[in-house]
Amino acid sequence: MIHVWDSVSEMELRRGAPNLRDFLLQNLSAFSFEGYTKVGDNSRPNGVPLLTGQPFCGHDLLGRAFDDGCPTIFREYAAAGYRTSEAHDVPENWIFRFKDPPVDYYFRPLSRVAGEGIQKDGRRCWGPQLSLQTLLDYMKALAVTMGRDRRYVQLTWSSGYTHNFPLAEGGPGGGCVD
């Protein structure tokens, strides 16, 4: 599993959520991409190089072109026999745009329907819960579905919770239901 919190640096995670960082590293065998630095503004110019090893795959930065020709990690894992999944909670910030998704489990159709303009005090809500919670539930459901015997790689990219609310300032606070 690869989970990215958009706009959260290693240092911000250390300062703003040290207990969460420690839990992930010590209990879930997580690791941090220490030394990974941003190469541009916004999700797309930073996510594409991380997931393809190439600057922009020859596509525009606004994502108007489809990315079907990009050599993504999904294709490499699929060729090695893994099931693949990609999920993002903010449809307008999606890293890749595919006509023919190179993943087995593609969250974008749900994300587009559920996330269209649903916000409360700047928090991204999908019904009564934060979009981040929906994304975490999806991660868990896929892990249960795959079990211990199936090999899979899952990328989840969360922007709805962290993009506009620095962890050092306590994150967005509150939920979606008063």
C-alpha cells in the first residue's frame, strides 16, 4: 500500500502528527520517503514523477490530455502478477487521467460522483463522513478482499483532508455532521 497525504512534508508529519507517524512506522511496517522533495506546485507535477520516474510523461500540467501512454508503476506491478488499485478523494486533483485505466480497481468514477462540490467549512465531505475516512475504508476493504495470499499494490492519494489544513495547525478539525 502506498498512501500519500497531499501537501504533508516529512517535517510537518513529525511536528503535526508525531504519534501517528510513530504508530505507522512501528506497528504497520510503514516507511517514509525521506528526502523526497516537491518538484512543482500542486499534486500532478509532484505525483507524476513519483509514480512514473519521468517529469511529466509529455502531457500538459493541467491534465487535459489522457495519460494512457505513461509508464506507471501500476503497469510494472501488473506485469509482475500483482492486482492494482488507484484511489484519490478529490476528483479535480486526480494525478492521472486514463481512458483505459491500467489498474484493476479504479476509484475515480465513485470519487467523481461522491465528491462533486460537497464541502462543509472547507472540509471535503462525502455524505456524513470526511472523504479521507471513505478513502481509508476503501483501503481496508481492498486489503480484506485481497487477503494474505493475493499480491496487490494500492495507491491512495488524499488531498481533501490535508491540502488546505496544515497538520501543525491541527488539521481541518470537526467532522461532516454537527
